[in-house]
Amino acid sequence: KAGVTQTPRYLIKTRGQQVTLSCSPISGHRSVSWYQQTPGQGLQFLFEYFSETQRNKGNFPGRFSGRQFSNSRSEMNVSTLELGDSALYLCASSLVPGNNEQFFGPGTRLTVL
Amino acid sequence: QKEVEQDPGPLSVPEGAIVSLNCTYSNSAFQYFMWYRQYSRKGPELLMYTYSSGNKEDGRFTAQVDKSSKYISLFIRDSQPSDSATYLCAMTNTGFQKLVFGTGTRLLVSP
């Protein structure tokens, strides 16, 4: 069974630009969560989607947003990029919310110059 | 103070050693505890998943949870060079609001 896929794998942007990252969950998984991973802060929860609805949100500014489509694929968007947004963005899928066995994709490495 | 504390390492051991990795936490509402392994340039991979206190064994890996001490451990027996990775603990509460991660411990197993 194919795992979680994320595209693109690498991105380089400049300050002020916006970026969209994509995540396809494991087939049959309907819950998608996003995390930001940095050396200083580790893995931090961004948001979780289920049935095209955001269920939970972490402590990130409104520049970070996301959505989920009817096929469970998810996108996250970061607007007005800042240098501090440089990070590995990870997507995780699970069967349903509350199923704590989350499976991660390889991540998208975003570099903001 | 962070909700979950984890020594960043690196922890260097020779092949065949028993490895002990630990996390402490402050939120007594946490009920579900997980260990992830992350290789360089890869996403985290779920290794072990336990509910509440107790032990769980899977091959060379044993996870322990002591809720009274707010302390969890992962033991790796007969460690191999292929075990060299960063190990992340994660936990959440009933109803699953979000996974809270430790910052990870980097493990190096030398041949």
C-alpha cells in the first residue's frame, strides 16, 4: 500500500512570496494533520483536517492555512513568507480523527531566502 | 517549560548495546504515547504505540510508560548501525487534540 506522499519535496522561495504544499494520504485514510519541524522547536502541530473541515489548529499565525478536498488530499498555504518559515513541513494521515497511529510523509523542505 | 522534554543527545553506543531513550512530560492528561524513528531527510516512522501505563514489546524494541512519574522510555536491545537515527517521543490525550512531540534524541550506533 502506498504511503503518504508530499509534493514538492524541496522549495526555495523569497520573503513575501506565498507557497502551497500538497499531501496525499494513505488510501482509505481520511484524517490529515500538518506539522512544522525546525531544529530549535522540533515538531509543532499546525492543523488537522477531516471531511474537508479543520478540526484542530495549533498556535501559528493566520498566514498559515490549509484545506482538504473530498478525496482526502490536503494542501497547506503559507502567505507572506518570512525567513523563520524555513522548515520541514510534514503531513501525517490516519484512518479517522482520534486514531493516534499517524503515518508521516517524507516532508517538504521549504527554504525562504 | 516545554510539555515534553527529551535529551537531544547525541547518544553514541557500540553495536550490540542496549539503548535507553527517555522522555518526561508535564501534562497528566496525556494517555497515548508513541515513539517515532526519523532517518535523515525522511519523515518520522511510527515504531511503538502504547496506551496508559505499562510495557509493550515488539521485537528488539520495548516501550515503557510510568504515568505516576510522567516518564516514558524506549529500550532497544542488540542495537544495530541501522538503528542510527533520531528518536522522537510523542503523546496526546483522550479525544486527540494534537500530538505533542519531544525534540528528539539522536542515536549513533557504531559497528
